[in-house]
Amino acid sequence: MQVIETLAEGLKREIKVIIPAKDMEQRMNERLADVKDKVRINGFRPGKVPTSHVKKMYGKSIMAELVNEIIRDKPSAILSERGEKSATQPEIVMTEDEKEAEKILSAQADLEFTLSYEIIPAIELKSVDGIKVTREVVEVSEEEINEQIEKIAESARTFEAKKGKAADGDRVTMDYLGKVDGEAFDGGKDEDAELVIGSNRFIPGFEEQLVGLKAGDEKVITVTFPAEYPAANLAGKEATFDITVKEVASPAKTEINDELATKLGVESVEKLKEIVRGQIESQYGNVTRQKVKRQILDQLDELYKFESPSKLVDAEFENIWRQINTDLAQSGKTFADEDTTEEAAREEYRALAERRVRLGLVLSEIGEKAGIEVTEEEMQRSLFAQLQQFPGQEKQILDFFRNTPGAAASLRAPIFEEKVIDKLLAEVSVTDKTVSKDELLADDAEEGDKPAKKAAPKKKAAAKAEDAAEGDDAAPKKKAAPKKKAAEGDAE
């Protein structure tokens, strides 16, 4: 077998592989000898079938099997011998000419094919002694815990019907019909809808106009949908709603005590406070973690500068760009609305894709050299978390991960990355800094991925690129027509 390098340009490699026809014929004859003793052909005793007859009957099919095996196994063996790692599955090209293929299967022509691939660059790991990060810590106050419990209590509070006029905080039960230009629109109708005035669940200006109404009242409310409303056919439009009030109810008084805790399924108010404290600390901890992670990634970005495999960058860019265009379509906006151009946005997110690939390779090398592994138990936990997000679709999700090549890697990759970050946190200089809640939650998404100053749209892809755990701050607000999904035909 001849292995000839025909291209070595940057990270790109092209290898020509030639296996002489005589070698292929020898392999075929060895396979035929084995088949000869097993094959059953009428007119011949077992093991006595002439080799020429076996070759005539099975030679081409055996040769086809050999070619497939070589194409399947040789690329990885060649890369291993060359001490190279391919960034993606090598592209294999062989003759498509039927006559040439026929000659190869008949052992009358050499088997030739080329491998085209990009190598993963050799990464020389550098010391992380100079990396310094600040870990922002929020001390959870009793006041904040009580505020959260009060919100929980409000969601669990009961209402009592009253005869008077609706006031802020009262619950109004009503029928409504929404119209734009005098025509009813999909999702703009509901019956026995309940709304607590002041909850800001409906579009701006709607709830305020319910104040002063009482059971039996009818009223036409006029509002204007926000310009950024997710339903493009309603965004910025003036609408009217025909309202019929069926009931006005005032909230029952709630007290933070053991009775409330029991109602919520907890044995005491102290236990309730303990649970709430843990939830708040966990939420802040997740934000702190992401901020620390970004600091580490930013400094690794400065430490490591090398060419990244273009195919990996292309794939990452396409993922980001697809999300960008989806977000723009959902918001009904254009690049111009976001004070940028498609060309500028492409350049920004191309740079982001390159950064992500490069840092991914660095983290992979650090983890590999440190012997970091993802256990089967960790994979199972991650899969279970996926199943919990989509109740009722467990079978489809399991089938997806079982039958989709590379799907399991999408579970493994984030676990592996977080374990590498844990390793780095144990090695770099970490300074704790006590901050306020507002300081911790300040929007610094631009600094997380640093694609450019004008991201499209509103940093969404950048924020998701490395901070997915923090949520999407540009998601549509929970205000619809007038319910949060009504304009899209999905009334609650």
C-alpha cells in the first residue's frame, strides 16, 4: 500500500492511497479460500468446490466487501500512523467511473482513493498561573427571603368575590374579544379569563382600564401593541377589546407563618425559609459560575492564538447564524432595526464562532491531558434532565439519542467542559468579592463572547454562545393579546 501526501497547506491535508491490484487479489483469494470450505453448491461435495468456480460466483461481492472494509478502516489507521487527528470525518473520494470500478472489483486495476481532511492543530498547554478571576458573591438577606416568600404566598392566595368596584390587586373574571381595524384576530378571544390587576400579564395599558369596573359592567378597552410584539401582524397596532366583567374578587389576607408553610407542603415557616434561601443561593451561584467561567475563557482566549479548522468554524457559525435569523424572524425585525448590517453581523459572529472552536479545542486538550472523563452516571443524569424538560415525549427523546450519530456527544460535551472549568478553578487565582444582587445580575453579556459592539439582534447569539445557562434576556416578554400566547392562537 502506498500512502502519498498530496497536500499539506495550513491545517488542510490530502492523502492519496494506492493499494496494488495484486494485493487486493491476494486478499480476495484468502477470503475465497475461507469461503470455499463453507459454501454449499449443488453438484459439489462440501469443501470440494473449485476455487475458480467460487471466484466466478463470489469474487466481485467479496472484493466489494474488501473495498468497503478498507474505506471504513484505513483512514483512521493512516491518521494514527501519521500522528494526526482529523477535525471532522475525512472526506473520501474514489473513482465513480463504472468501467474503472469494474476493473477494481475484478482485481485488474489498483484501488485508489484520496482522503481530504483538516487536522486538529497541536496545542502546547501553557501555565495558568497568571490567570486571575474575581468571584462575585451575594449574601442573601432575610429581607430578600421574606420578599420571595411573599411572592410565593401571593401566587397561592385565595380571592373572595366582592360587590364593589375593581381596584389594584383585585382579580377580575371576564370575557373579552379583541379586534384590530374592527376585525377579530386569532387568539384575541377568551371566556372566564382571570386577571389580577397589577400583575402585568396583559399588554401595557390593558389592566389599568379595568380599575373601577364591577360585575356586570361592559366596556371597550383601547390599547396599542408594543412595537416589539412577537406577532408581526399585531406589533405596533391599535386594538380594541370588548370586555364583559363577570366577577370582581379581592385577595384574602396572607401571613407568613406555619399555616402558610403547611399549605405549601412544608412543615414549618423556618423550613420554608431554608428552602427559599437555598433556591436563591443556587440561582445566584449559577450566575456567579457563568461570570467566573467567562473570565477564564477570556483569558484563555488571550493565551492561545492559533488557526482553527475551517470546517468546525463553518459548522459553529451556521448554528449561531441560524439562531440569529430565527430570533429576527420571531421579533419581526431586520438587521437595520438592530443598527447593523447583515455583512457586519456575519463578520462579528464568524469571529465568535472561531473563538468558540478555538477555546473548545483548548479545553479539550486540557481535559485530555488531565485525564478528565465523563462517567456513565453523569451521562444518565444529563439524559434524565433532558427528559424532564419534555414531559410526554420521553420515548422520542430516547430514540433520538439512541439512533442519532453524535447525539450522545451533545450530552457529554457540556459535562466535560464544566469539569475542565472546575479543574482550572482549582489552579487559577480566585478572589471572592461580595456584591449586591443588582451588581451580580448586571447585564454583561457583551463581555461574555465579545463578538462586537453591535450584535444582531441584541446580543442574543452572543449571550447564548457561552452563557446558555443564564437564559435568554431577549426572549419575548410574557405579554400577549391580551394573554401571553393569545395572539399566536394559543390562548390559555
